Amino acid sequence: MRILLVHQYFLRKDSGGGSRWNQFAKYWSEKGHKITVLAGMLDEKSRKYQDCKHKFIVKEKVSDSITVIRCHVSEAYNVSPLGRMWGYISFGFSSTIAGLFVKKPDVIICTSPPLIVGMTGAVLSRFKRIPMVFEVRDLWPESVVEIGAVKNKWVIKFLYWMQKVSYRSSKWINVLTPAFEETLVNSSGVPREMISMIPNAADLDIIRPGPRDNWVREKYDLGGKYVVSYVGAHGTANYLMQLIDAAKMLKEQAPDVQLMLIGDGMQKSMLISEAERVGLDNITFVDPVSKETIGDFINASDACTAVLKGIEVYKTVYPNKVFDYMSAAKPIILGIDGVARKLVEEANAGIFVQPENALSFTEAVMKLKNNPHLAAEFGRNGLAYVHKNYDRKKLAEKYISLIEKIVKEQKQK
């Protein structure tokens, strides 16, 4: 089967970020499927790859079965909200043009955000007369509207129009959480029978428990520190000021606690400046690292955290970092309410703290630090839970079976 995937953030080897689709492509290619990916040209720091400079399209051969076509994305992407919008639009245009020249596939899969991939999929699906599967990794435009990233009423109307077109152009829609499914059914009118839920999951063949005292502790001079790590985006949605404020409290209460923030985003420079302004030497900022390397950072940690702003739409998400933490058997401090909280509590893998509440976060750190047996139990529970319920390889098999069914039905028409 020939699969065309539209995914702006498909990783290059040794790049940091979410590897969901890199792993799916790998597993499916091992079963004999051919995958072509329409992806963006920016690295995890939103800079163009050197070999993509001044180019509209760059083709990469990942393996005999996986080809990635890097499509133009404006470098204004990480400059401002308007620049990011232009980055999305530029990718929508370039990926559509590139897709027109791809040999006819059997199916097209579009994974959002950004929402504009649905426009690319709708055009290519109609032009090539193939079924489209649309994946909702995050609720757009609901999330960007609720955090105030988009306020212009005409832009909001346009985003909802794109959402409508994306859903209506799809043969099938996959969502990553049960809350997403309820929103699509109740708010967007999508028939429940055309929705599946294949969620984020654990990359158990990449991230696994390992030595705490590894090269990461040596390189970053962590020594005997009690390390609490955050891995991921440093943006408005993540509200990492909660961790800055917690660091201020922890500096007095427990000087041996070190927060480690790994990743990048529009607010990273502001966070670094604020930490320097108040003299916080108990925070270590680390640039994005590859998926293969991130396991060493997690293993060097004593606990790990995932946080988001305390708004309604974020009660619907499963952050992928939570599965990474569980894969390494680390206790979790979770500052996200809703389905993510339910997940961690069901697994008995960590402590929930109120979003945007530095005191609640600080208390959770101290509880884990002072109760190592409880922390170890949380870690064991999380690891057992993802092995049983969220093995990405098993979910990839479920996903490809669904796609094969859709393609078969299409050919029988």
C-alpha cells in the first residue's frame, strides 16, 4: 500500500520533538508499505535546515520504503504569532504543490495541527481521487482561540471554516483522546461512527529505564542534585512561569533541587531572562535534543513534569511527554487537569498539581523528594501501565489495519 502523509513536524534523524509518525512510518515500512511524507523544512529551533536554505522542495530518502519531501516554511515562524500564521500558510501552499507531483498513493493521512494540512489533504484527496484520513492531535482552532493567540473575528471564522472543510473532506478521523471525540461529536457534528481513537503512546524501543548517574549529570554538573525535568515546548500554552516561580520557593526550601527545562519555543528567552533577573541558579536550560538522546535526560532525573495553562481546552489532551516519562519509570508531577490527570491517576504514576500554581508544584516536589519509596512505586506503576496499554508498536498495527480497511472499501466502490 502507498501512503501519503502530510505532517509539518515530521522529524529528521537526531532531531528533537514528537516522534509518533516517525515510529508509525518505521513500523509500517517494515510490513512492506511505502510511505511518502510531506514535511516542513524547519528544525526544532525553527531554523531552516542548512541543505534547505533558499529551496522550495528538498527530497530525502530515509529508507527504501520511506521518502520525505521537505516543503518550504517561512522562517518567520517563530518570530511572532503573525509570523507563525504565515509559516503555516507557506507550508500549506508548498505541501499542496509538492503533493500534486507525488505518484498516486492509496490513501492520504493529514495530522493536525497545523489545521491547514487539512486544506492540503482536501485538495490532494479530490485531485488524486483517494480517501483522506484526518488526525486531530490537538483541537484547532479551539485551543489557539481560548489562550488568546488569535483574536481577530475574521481569522477565527476562517479557522473554523478550515476545520469544517477538513472534517467533511475526510473518510475517517482519528483522535488522540476520548475528550477530542466528544468535542467532534457534540460541537462539530462529526458522526461517531467515523471516528477512531488511536492515542499518543510510549516509544518502548527508544526510551526505557536506565542509569540515573549517566553522562547528563556529569555534563550539566548535576552531581548529587535532586533533578526535576520538563521536556517539550516553551510556549504560551505551557506556562513554564509556574516552574520559575516554583524555583524561587525551592531555592529557599531545598537548595539541592534542580529544575531542568529541555526544549525551545517563543517564551524560552523570556524565561531565561527572568531566571537570571532573580538569580535562580537552580534551573538548567537545555536546547532541544534528539528522541534517541532524550531518554538519557529523563533517566538522569529523579522526577519529571508536564504542565499547561489552566484552561478548559487543555483538559482534553494527552501530552506525549507523559508517556516518555512512564517509559523510563519516572514519577510524574502533572500540572494538567482533565483526561491527562485521569490517565496518570489511573496508572497511579504520579501527583496532580493545580495548573499555574507554583506552591502546589513545590509541595509535590518535596513530597517525592522526601518519599523515595513512593516515587519509585509511581515509576514502576507507570512503566507497567504503558507496557500494557500504550505500546506504540501495537497501536501502529491497529492504525494500519484501519487504513487498509478504508482503502479496500474505496477500491470496491
